[in-house]
Amino acid sequence: MIHLSQDDIKQKLDNSIFHLLSQTADELDMPCYVIGGYVRDMFLERPNKDIDIVVVGSGINMAESFAKHLGKSAHLAVYKNFGTAQVKYHNMEIEFVGARKESYSRDSRKPIVENGTLQEDLERRDFTINALSICLNKSHFGELIDAFDGLRDLEDRIIRTPLESELTFSDDPLRMMRCIRFATQLHFDIDDEAFCAIRKDKERIKIISYERISEELNKILMADTPSRGIIELERTGLLEIIFPELNALQGRETRNGISHKDIFFHTLEVLDNLSRHSDNLWLRWAALLHDIGKPRSKAWSPTAGWTFYNHNIIGERMISGIFKRMRLPLNEKMKYVQKLVYLHMRPISVSDDIVTDSAVRRLLFDAGDDIDDLMTLCEADITSKNEIKKQRYLKNFEIVRKKLKDIEEKDRIRNFQPPVDGEEIMRVFNLPPCEAIGALKSSIKDAILDGMIPNEHQAAYDFMLQKAAEMGLYPQE
């Protein structure tokens, strides 16, 4: 049961930061409260370095005075247009704002803001568990203000809104995403009224920028069991709006008594499997998108059954459009996700039968420095309910991993460039840029990857002369 007495709370706030906040507030004669996530996480015994401070008065004045007390180690940032300020001090970020009340127009999530009371400020909070506050003034130091039974909701592990849910989500539709994100991160359930309100008002999410939506989605993906959040997005109807390609993975089709697996739930299983082994956000994106091309490649054949030929290639091509729409980075991070989606079937095909050195060399060459992440993704992709088949794949993957290590140590294949480059070929044969140069380079690369010659200059040079002679090319004196 979650319970902290006022003395317990005082003990948790017994450090120089909160005592200095208390002193500063009393000097300015301002009622001052720590509020929101820091208080919530204090009761949940979760670490949190972000402290939100609400004062009845000017949050900027409070921040400026507090920063002066801290001295040169503090970094103050003032945002006058928003009436807020931030103080960074060592590894903590302390946000200051004056108590306010808000009202909204139907076509915007930007509120009309006015000065308000603490009660009005608490009413504008998104969820009851984020509306807990603790007084920092000396006369009431450590006193908990729980206007909406947020402590009970923490105990019951429920996400609930302080006011009517439909109004809360309609005013700021991003709160629908935040509701699912908090439920995912904290392993809480969503209150029935809140859930129904999201389903009813789901179309309102369209007024939210994709930058903000993706920010929440990334936080869902970084939870310890991200599938919880994706499932809630689907149940509320939000997924179809914000991520139709992922929503399209749902369902099973049956012909002649043969069904394919539900790709949506397979994807979530892969995502959860991978999340137990990696906190790399972009690797988790690769897990989420690894089969995104299957609906567009799905075909039925009376002889072969259900097929998804080239779904990895189709998926790779879809990623740039998804990242662009969702305002995700169109840089090396996107290319990394594309690469893993394109290659995600290769380790399975390599391990499916006899694990040859040649196949492993080519896998290592194509994956480069991302080979370990690719192997982690592919192992997470083994979700077969046939335990014998699953164990066979995992055992073969162990062989692949060992061969990758051995070949890398012996042949230095990872990210290698052929030891004879195009400039040397042109110089030896006195050639201008032409197709023959590319053909010779490819022949040398294939010979090394197939184990015909070692990854060394002299061996590559001799092989080049042999292949060139077959093409009617000879060194020029």
C-alpha cells in the first residue's frame, strides 16, 4: 500500500535543493509547491531528476531568485512568452511556473492562460496522479495536497483525469497519447471513463503535430513492455489514425483451411522480445517495422500457400515515408532502421541449413558494424510455437554468432573495402572510368567473400590480373 506520512515526506525532501526552494519562496512571500511527476514518482519510489515547481505568483521571479542563491553552478533559462523558467543545476532540471487556469478553443490545443489559484492549477493537470502537490513553505513544509484522490489512484494503479475525461482530452488531445504512455510506463490500467472518452474523441488527435505524437510514441517504445501501449493505441482507435501502416498488420486470412499468422501480434511479440535485450530506440523501431511490408506483399498460391515475397524490400522502401510523415530523423538513424529491416531475414536463411563460411562472410560484409544488432533483432523474431523448431533456430544462431566472430578475426570482413581499388585498376590497365573497372572490383570482392582468396593485397592483385586476362585486358607498361 502506498502511504507516506508528512514526516516521511519531509525526510524525502530533506536536501539542500528543497530547503533552498523553501527559503526562496518565503523570502518572496510566495506560496510554493513541488507538483506533478516528481511527487508521483516519490510515492512510487521511482527516480526522477525533473522537478516541477508551482508558485502562486511569478514563476520567473522565483526562478531568478533561486538561481542567484545557487550561484555560478546554476544555469537559468527564462521563457517570458510562456511565463515559465528553468534552472539546471548539476544533474537536475527545475521548472518554475505561476499557478494558472486555462481555457481552450475547439480548433487548437493552445490554451488561453490566466493567473489562477493552486486549485485551478491542479484542475488543469492531465491526470490525478500528476495533480499531487507538496507545499514547500516552511510553515507547511511537506504537507500533501491531494485534491482529486490521486494517491488512491496510485494505489489502485489507475490513470484517471481530475475533471471530466471528455473535456480533458478534447481540450488537449495530446493527453490521449500521454494517458496511454503513462499506463504503459507504469503498468497501470486506464480508467473506464477515460478510455471511452479517448475512443469517442480519437479524431481530435489530428490537430496534434506529428512531432508531439512521435515524442509520446518513442516513450511508449522505450517502456519495458512496449506492446502494452501499442495495443492500447489500437483498442482506442488512435493507431489507425496516427500509424495506419502498423494498424494494417492486424488480422488473419484463411483460404482452403490455411491461415497465416496475425502479423500485428507477431510484431508486438518481437518488439517485447527485443526490448528485454536492448534499450536502443532505433533498434526497437526496426523491430516494430521489420514486417511492415507484409500486407503489401501478401499473396495466395494453391501450391505454396500464403507468401510474403520481398516484404523486406517493400518494408525498407516504406520507412522513409513513415519517418517523413512522423517527423522522425531522416538521417543515419533512419538508414540504420532501413538496413536492419532489409536484412532481417538474412541470418535466419543463413542458419536454416548448413552454416557456410561464404554465407557468413556476406552477412558480415552487408551488415558491417550493425551485425550484433541485426542478430539481436533476428533472435527476437523467432516466435514459433513449435518448441523444437525454435530451439533449432536458436542453436543454429549460436553457430552463426561463433562463425561471425571467427571469420571477423581471420578475414577482417566487417566494413572491408577490396584491397585493390578502382584507381589502382585504372592505373595498371591505363583505363578511363568504365564498366570493366566495376566488374573487376566485384569479382575481387566476391572472391574474398566466397573464400577463394584471402583479404590481402597481393592475393587480390594476382586474382585481378587473372580475371582481367579473361576479359582481354593486360597491364600497360
